[in-house]
Amino acid sequence: MKPFDYTRTARASEAVRLVAARPGATFVAGGTELLNLVRDRALAPDLVVDINQVPLSGIELRDGTLHVGATARMREVAEHPVVRSGFPALSEALLASASPQIRNRASIGGNLMQRTRCWYYRDAGSPCNKREPGSGCPAITGQNRWHAIHGGSRHCIAVHPSDLAVALSALQATVVVLGPRGERSIPLEDFYLLPGTTPHKETALRHGELITGITVPGSRSARHSRYLKLRDRATFEFAVVSVAAALTMEGGEVGDVHLAFGGIAPRPWRSAEAEAALRGRPLTDSTIASAAQALVSGAQPREHNTFKVELVRRALTDILTDLGGRR
């Protein structure tokens, strides 16, 4: 582990200034992700700026919109009564994440910025286009059980690891950031990038920009939302596949509907085709089957992850059946 400079500040603007001034600098809050990346030699910062003293830990509902600060801890958000009642998919996604000990420590901003668990990326002895652009992607022809069936490229098929990001995608959230040029808001749909030819560029953040919080609009569909995570073991495990769904029913037919999926793509995956197959139709077995088929149409599984096609189809069927009250 290479040594690095460390400092802390109580002002967001100062944290931004410090990181923006050094290309190798980064922020830290909970630290549960940063320390792993440094240990795995996937990240080698020369300056770490601690933002725990910056007042960014609020959780509140303002004018029907949920505002969550970037340094709020995962457990605090998951257990907050406003989140549990108005945004259940968000609470469920956080409670399905990591272990209780990590949820007590890990921050919301850090969770959104966590990096893939692809074993080639985490192994400093393996080539990886995320870690060393141009070195190759051994997952394409190697062990790819955990890898993407949607959204990958010949340069990278790693999947995004965050449960929280999947739920926020279905809930139409926005990420608020502060940078050298001031504050801006990025819809979560635009926050994460597909790998294309530049898999080392994972988000729309510019160097020096700090996530200060997220906003989630309240709605009937947000109140009627769920998160389902399928994994190899019951706790402290990343999703093999996951699905977040938020929908309303209007006169026996699906009205507003938003779906997001984890474990199948390099970013939280949205399927406009699956949503269109549901919207304006009764939530019958036939309708659900059409949506599930639309979801996996165009999937590109690899040698070891073909099972994900059927698994994510069944996960969507399960969560829609549950939301439709048909159990």
C-alpha cells in the first residue's frame, strides 16, 4: 500500500478545492470502499480528504421531495421513518446491502461511488481496462459468472455493485454535486456511464466534484415500490441479479411504472421496453410475462452467466406479482 497525504476539513468548498488541485486526490467519508481499493491496488491516491466533518448528513422531506446528505450512513437512511413509509424500495435496498457493521459506517455518497467487484479488476496481477486502459478484459473469455448480459462492450463486461443505485434509479433520483465550477444536479439515469471504449470512466463526475446529496421525488409510485435481491448467500453478498420496481395501478391497469435492475449491466439497467409492456395493461400473468421477455430481449450472456437471463426474468415476475397483490 503506497503512502498518501491525509487531511480533513469541515467545509465542502475547501474539500473540493483540495481535491481539484491534485489529479491523484480523492475524498473519503465512511472509508469502507476506499480502503479496499487501496489494499487491492486498484486505486493509489496521493491525497485523501476526509469530509466527515462537513455537514452533509441530513435526512428530510421538503415539499414532498426526500433530501439525503452524502455523509448520511446507510443504516440511518434505511431506518428513517420517512424513507420506510414513502420510499420502501430505498429502505429495502439499503437493508439488503453489506453487513450491519458496514451499514453503520458506510455513507450514501460512498455507496454510489463504489467500484465493481469484478475479480479481474480487484486482482492487480490481471489485465483490466478499468484499471489500466488498453490492457484488455479477460472476463470476456474467462470466468464471467457475475458479469453483464446487457450494456457491456468488448472492452468491459463488469457489473455495477450498488443496491442503492438500482433503487434510486427506479425512484427517479437526482445526484447533487459541488465542484470547482459550482453546484449541479445530475439525474441518476445520466450519472453512470456505459463502458464503451472508455470503461475506466464510470460516472459523469469531473475531477474535484463532490457528491453532496441525493434528492428523490415523492410520488404514489415511490410509496408503492419494492426491491428484490437474489444472491448466493443470505447476507454480506452482492447481487447476482436484483430488481427495483415502482408503480401505480389505475382502474385495474398499470399507470406510472419504473423498473431498474442490478447485477446484469455496468450501471443500473433500465428497460423502457419492459415498462412499455406493462403500462396501461392489467397486471396479469400474460402482461408480466411480456414485460419479462422484453427485458431480456437483446441480452448477450457469456459462457458462465447464461442463467442470468432466466433468473432476472423470474425476479421481475416475482416482484410484479407481489406489487400487484396477487399473492
